[in-house]
Amino acid sequence: MGESTVKLTIKFGGRSIPLSVSPDATTKELKSLLQPITNVLPRGQKLIFKGKVLVETSTLKQSLVGDGAKIMLMASQGLHQGEGPVLKEASTRPISRTVVDQNKPGLVVDKNRADRWKATGVIALAQANLKEIPEEVWECGSAARVLDVSENFIREVPVRISSFVSMHKLFLQGNGLSDESIQWEGIASLKRLMLLSISHNNLTVLPSEVGSLTSLRQLDVANNKLTSLPNEIGLLTQLEIFKANNNRITSLPEKLPETVTKLRKLKTLELNNTGLTNLPSVLFKMCLQLSTLGLHNTEITVESLRQLEGWGEFDERRRTKHQKQIDFRVVGSGQFDEGADKSW
């Protein structure tokens, strides 16, 4: 007699999801079980076992998936419901292996490390079980060029972050930050900032202050709860990469068609899994370096994009980039993501 159930572990966005299912369950049925747990709709799920994608109609037994198997769920381009994919939650994040004094608000930083931060300008504190930015960090002042406090439990980004006048890169993703958690006037004063990552938080608003970051080249606000983008995005004239996928955005700023003419260095624009129905008509005409456009699972189709002025030139850049990736065997796809998933 066969096993009545098999115990599986689904790896998804930093989570390990335990499941007990029948070995006669199909991949399609497994996806249905995962939907309420992950918020990813079945058609947006790709399940991978031992390097192979599980076939929709095959049973676990037919796919040789047995008790104790680990299956990876890929949903970066998947459809989602509600508040989007349920990724790495603060309560389930693995804490740092460093022993933490429970009487302290966060990781105790030794003096040697603080000295090293000042010497290198790089402050690396990702996944350090922090609830606040340590005082030793603030002491680095103008010496700090990179601050990475991602995947922590940071409750506040205070105004005093403005003291990092030489800051080039700021990583705040995966902290569960709310709109009230960030004092934007502090971040807005970082005139040398070239990279800002605030993805995987709980932000509902991207304030107008972001337009003050005129040196910004990369902006990642993906996987939040944003419903719109500020007109001031158009002021980021040095912006090359902008990621806003997995949000609730249904329209782009009304003034964006006017200001997009200044985004001439924009190379990558990712708006996957949003509620967008159209793009500014001048996007391809004015953003002459744009070569990567992510619109997977939106209402925008290739047919509608082909009607926009400058489409032909954009398509040529896209194809050229994809060919270079093939030539140099770069991991990743240069394929164009569009809502209808239609073949070329």
C-alpha cells in the first residue's frame, strides 16, 4: 500500500512552508493549496523539484516527489491577490547567528567593527536582528557611504539619517516599515544618494520628497502597498533603474508624460503585477536608453505598446540586449514581459 500522505516543505521568499498532501495529488491541486498561504494565484506559481518544473497534470507520485521533499515556489512573475505575495514576514525571518543580549534593543556592536565602518564607509548589518539603527552607526557620520540594514525589524528611520552626507547606497528593504516609520525629510537631504532600496515593506505612499534625490540612479519600491507614484518621480533625471512591481498602482502620475522627457537615462522600468492599463504615450520616444520593461500581469498588451511612438527603436534595443546576454551567457532572460503573455 502507498503512503496516505507525504510531508513536503515549500520554499518561498525566505519562508519554509510545511504541507501534508496525498501522493496522488496533482501539481494543480498543490498550487490550489498554496494559494491561501502565499496569496499567489495558481496560474502565477511555478513549482520546481530537483531542478525541474512540475507538470500541472502530473501527480506527486508520478513526479517522484516523496516524503520529506523540498519544492521551490517561484512567483516573481506570478499573479497575486489581496495584498500581494506573502513573502518573508518579520516573525519568520531567521535571526542572526550572533548571540543577542535580550536586554538590548538590537545587536551589540563591537568597537573594532565600528572602527572598520569608519575606515571603509560600508556599514553591513543585514539580518542582524535589529529593532533600531545602533548608536555606533550614527557616529560614522560623513564617513558612511553604504548602509545596509535590510531584513531586520527596524521601527524607525529618523531625521538624523541626514547626517550621512556622503551616503551613496541605502538598503532598507524587508523591515516591515510603515509610512510613519520613515522621516522622509532626512532621506531627502542625502543629495549624493545613488541607490535607494525600500522594497518588501508596508508603504502605501511614496512622498514627493523622493524628487529631491536628484543623484539617484536606482530606486526599488517593489513589494509594498503603493497605489500611486508622485509626480516628482520625473525630477530624478539620473534614474537608470526603477522597480515598482508588486504594488497596487493603477495609474502613473498625471504629470509624468510631461516630466518623463527628463528621464533620458532610464534603462530599466519594472511595473509587473500592478493594476496599470496604459503607459505615457511618449515613454519610448523620450526614454531613449530604455531596454528593459516589465509589465507582466498588467492590463497592458504588446498590441497597445506597438501603437506608441518610438516602439520600433525600443524593441531593437530590447532585442540587442537579449542577444548580448545570450552571447555572454548571462543568467537571466531579456524577454519582454507583457500582460497578455502572447508569443511574438
